[in-house]
Amino acid sequence: MKQPQNSVTLSFNCEMDERAEWEIRQKGYFEHSSVILPNGKTVPIFFWDPIRLSQDLETNLRAGRACLAEPGMIILPEITVTNMKVAMEELFERGYFNSFA
């Protein structure tokens, strides 16, 4: 099915069911997703919750790195499918993905 011209689609690169979503919430990080833009381009996106983000930043700092960065990094209060979809749609409306297009 073709998506409308002005919409984006959240795509998972893995099986997404209740158990997977529970595991993602526990882990606080999810890297198996992408956004399909209206022009057909696929942009990988990564989700972190604040706790996991601070843990990963601390690990990087201890390893002598100055920062933590990923293209397409999106921070959510809790990683759920609903929160991922809402964030993706809001970010699209705000023009976040324009630089990826």
C-alpha cells in the first residue's frame, strides 16, 4: 500500500510484539527502527530513554570519549511503540527529518 504524500511511516527491522516491546522498555534503547519519508527515503533512527542515555554517556566518558551521538537519536521518556510513533510524527511535522531527505 502506498503511503500518503505528506506522511511518514515507522518501520521496524525486527519482529515487534508485546514481548519485544516489553524487552525494549526494559533495555531503554532501541536501534532496529527507521522512518520512511514521503519521498521514499528510509532514515535509520535510534531511541533512548533518559536512564539508558545517561548510562551510555557515562560509559563513553569513562572510555575517554567527549560525547555520545548518533544520527537520528531520539530521546523518549519511555520507549513504547506508541511513544515512538508519536515522536516520529511530531518530529516530521517540525521538520526534523528535512536534513535527512
